[in-house]
Amino acid sequence: MAKRALVSVSDKTGLIDFVKKLVDAGIEIISTGGTKKTIENAGIPVMSISEITDFPEILDGRVKTLHPAVHGGLLAVRGKKEHMDAIKELGIQPIDFVVVNLYPFKETISKPDVAYDDAVENIDIGGPSMLRSAAKNHRSVTVVCDPGDYDLVAESLDENADVPFELKQKLAAKVFRHTAAYDALIADYFTKQVGEEFPEKLTLTYEKKQPLRYGENPHQKAAFYSDPIEDESTIAAAKQLHGKELSYNNIRDADAALGIVKEFRQPAAVAVKHMNPCGIGIGESVNEAYAKAYETDPVSIFGGIIALNREVDAALATELHKIFLEIVIAPSYSEEALAILEKKKNLRLLQVAMSDEPQDFAQYTSVRGGMLVQDLDTKGYADIEENLKVVTDRKPTEAEMESLKFAWTIVKHVKSNAIALVNDGLMVGMGGGQTNRVGAAKIALEEAGDKTKGAVLSSDAFFPMGDTVEAAAKAGITAIIQPGGSIRDKESIEMANKYNIAMVLTGMRHFKH
């Protein structure tokens, strides 16, 4: 009895060459619908699924392979006499190969404004069923869901006239990953359709983008996975134009830099080291913004990552070329700029769209034994502007309010406890990741030096006492923005009044652990 292969694919990449190799190996081909037509048009003999089931395809093709003649042929355990006797009595012939990939559900829901009924219609039922049946019985059935594995199977048939168990097992494992990912996308789509924010089961799927040489440290293994529904304004969707392959730490730092620079509508430049901003500037042009970001901390920017929200021109590229940088991120580069920057062999140049942050983006943080899930902190100054409270005797000047707005935008991206200082359109000092707030303030003030005179201060959370305000006042800070909400707010306000500092409360904190 000749071996049989059931072939039904939506992605027809490499299909004909592979089917020819199956036929050359003496394998009969069974197929359905459009796949059958493609095989027939190539002049390859092929049986219709209806010849196997003795039943027509019905309901616009929704039901064609859900039949005992198919699944009996897939699931019968070849070494089990009872199974083989049962299918023989019923006239069912074993199916030895399944070559199936699924309706393009991901591609369908990735389309802008996809109709709900179109999404539903692209949920494959028979395909996953065949794949799972074949994968369950992988000792006897070779199952292929990825066109990238066609050559591997064909080579095995050439060399061994069969497929070894080890390869069958690997292909089966891939099938279960494939169907699990497919179902996860469907589950996520429907969960969003019905407005469930935190469902009782969390099903996530990501696609491997690239292996990494190592993780955070050389002794840690790592890989980079991306969301299957790609957002063009993310690091995962970045187009690398030049330089070495990104590392684990590069990716995390680049993501942090991109998240900060996307906060600004005006030209902005952000320098990041170890997930924290070490330089931020805004200006009339991105060139001016970069000059301010560099001025913030010319030492820390060395070996850092620069994100810019405007095109890099030749003049800016010349400035960037002067120092050692790991990565430059921008929405575009002029030809002259690329020619200048590409002279640095290892400098990674990333091109990323600068569209707004998606509002429904979830943030996942793994902990031992579980995972924390929360909305991404997309709230910014515009969300608190109408509810700002000036709580001191002196109100901020118009210039101070602009600086406070800038400082508040920055501080949410600094690890808590966080303090950020701003003066004349640039961050002049930053203290982050400290165990007490006055300690963070002292670091920021010391870093800023003389630039504290006339600067403003922002804090990611309230002041537990007045000591931070006093330290700021003695350094020359003129205005402060902070959430408020401490039982000792009055102490901080009185301290601000004592030194004629303007203080604004936002009512919103920006912890970042």
C-alpha cells in the first residue's frame, strides 16, 4: 500500500517543489480546494479529499477534512493491531504525511479596520485539527506546518527513504507551538473584542526575531521575540541600517530611549545609559536638541544610545560622529548623514517610525512563579494639565511652567526614587534608583553643579518631608513639580514658601521600579 500525504496550505511558498519530491518518493497526494488546483495546474497527480471521505466539501469549505476517514487515517497507531484492524474494516487508509499551514488569521487582523466577520471567517478549524492529530501520532506520521522545513523532510526521504523519529518529534513539537500561537492570537482578538482587561487565563504568543549572543551578562542565554502583530513604531520593528547585531542590553536601552523621545512633539534628543536618561534636550531643531542633550552630561553620554525624533542631517551626523556611541535611533537619515555615520563600523543605526505609543499596550514583568501585567504608563503632562494645583504663595512664571512641563515628562522615565532638574530646555541633573528621595535630589543637584541656579525640579512621587525642598532651595532651584498626597505636604509647602519657591502638585505619580 502506497504512503499518502494530505496537503492543504494557505501559504504556498515552495509547495510545488516539495510535492514533486513527495511524489518522486512514491507518496500519493491528497488535497483540498485551492491547494489541489495549484498542484493540478503544475501537472502533478492529486486526489480530492472527497475521494477519501466519500463526502463533498460543504458550507463554503468550512467542512471538508473533519471526517473519520481523515482523522482515523491520521490517529491510528500503526503498531496496534486493534487500531489497524478497525480502520481496515472501515476502509480507511493510513495517512503518513500531513503538510498543512493555517488560514491567515494574523495577516487578516493586522489589516487596518478589519471587519469582524472577516476575522472570524479566517479562523481555521480543520487545519489545526489535522495538525494536532498528526502531531499526536508523530511516531507514525510526519507533520509539516512550516515551508522552511520542506527541504529537511525531502533530504531525509532522499537519504533514508523515510523520516527518522527524532525529526518527526521535532516537527511535532513545532506543530504544537504553531497551533498554540494561532489559538493565542484568536483568544487575544476575542478578549479585546469583548473588553476583558484581565482575563482568567492569559495566553500570549511572540515570534522569535533573532537569537542573541548572550543576555544581560555573558553567562546568560537569551533571544529576542517580537509581537506577531507588529507596530512600526517599536524597537522590534526597527530597521537596522548599519552596524553590529543588537545585544540584549542594546535592545533594552534602545527601547527606553525610544519611549522617552516619543513623549515630545517638538524636536528632541535623548541619551540613555543603563535604561536611564543621561541627557535630554529640546529645541527649535533636532540639532539644537542634541547639543543640549550632550551638554547635560558629556561624560555619561560616551558609549550611550541616542534617540532623535527628527531626521538626522549631515551637520548632526558630524556631531554624532565625534563621540563613541552604541546606537543612534531616528525616523530617517539623509544620504549624507548615512555616509558620515557608516564610517564607524560598529555603530548601529536604527530607523524607527515616531508615531504615538499605542494606548492598549500591556506591560509584562516576570517574577518567580508568575507574571505581573499592567497598562503601560502612557499618561503625560497633557493628562494632568487641567488639574494642576499651585499650592505656594508664588506662582510659577511662564518660563518656569514650560520647564516644569519638560521636567515632569522626563522624570517618569527615571527609576524611582527619581528627581530630574531642567534649565533652559535641557535636563541638567538626574538622580534615580535611590532608596530615599532626598538622596536622589542630592545626586541630581551635585550633577547639575552651577546649572541649578534658576532650574526647576520634578519628583516622580511626593515628598515625605520638607528636606528635599530645602536642599533644592539652597542649590538655587526656583520651582518644583511633584504629585503631592503626603500627610506632610504642608511641611513641604511651608518650606517652599520660606524660600520663595513655586510648587505645583499634579495629583499623579510616576513610580518606575
